[in-house]
Amino acid sequence: MPLVKIEIREGKSKEYKKALLDGVHQALVQSIKIPDYDRKQRLYELDADNFEARSSKTDDITIIEITMFKGRSIEAKKQLFQAIVNNLAKNPGIKGDDIIIVLHEPPLENWGIRGGKPASEVDIGFRIDV
């Protein structure tokens, strides 16, 4: 049940944004084995005044924050990082140096799901120890 937050500079096409969302989701499905239907993503567009970055970054700078259940191996995380970069290089064409990825992994007891139950007490329906 990853929660994805993506921040980009405003002005990108609808197709660009769709490719970005699809590329990140497919990387999650591939690398950490979430179900394909488990898609919770938010895309924020900021103007240049509200999105500062080093001058070596292009206007394609993309910050991706993923909050997910704790328990994935370092190998799965490495695969996730690489899959995101590879997918976004193919479509919509973002260079790897313009992508920053941050993972947040709060413990299961800090997730309130399925009517307000801690995730540690719920059968979530898929493995997180990949």
C-alpha cells in the first residue's frame, strides 16, 4: 500500500504526467511486488519560484517520495530505485540525474487502515518481506 508523492515543475503535458505516474507504479509492482491494483499516487506541480534546485538540474527535476510498509530488503529497494530511473528514462525521457527518490517506512502499527485498525493487526493480502 505505498503512498507515492511526486513533485515536478509545472508546465508538463498530460501525457508526460501519465507516463511519470505509470513508470513509478510499474517499478513498484516489479520490484517490491505490490498488487497492480494497489495504486495511490499524488502528483504536485510547482512553479519555478516554489521549486528550487541546483543549477545542474534541468526543468525535468523530479522528486519522488514513497511511504510504504516497513520490511522490504535492501536488494528490493535497489531494484525499485533502478526500475524507477529506467522506466522514466524510457518514458517520459527524464535523465537519471534529475530524479531523487526518498523512501519512508513507518512501522505497521503507525498505519491506520481498514476502518481504523493498525496495519500490524490486519491481513494486508500480500507479502512485504521481499
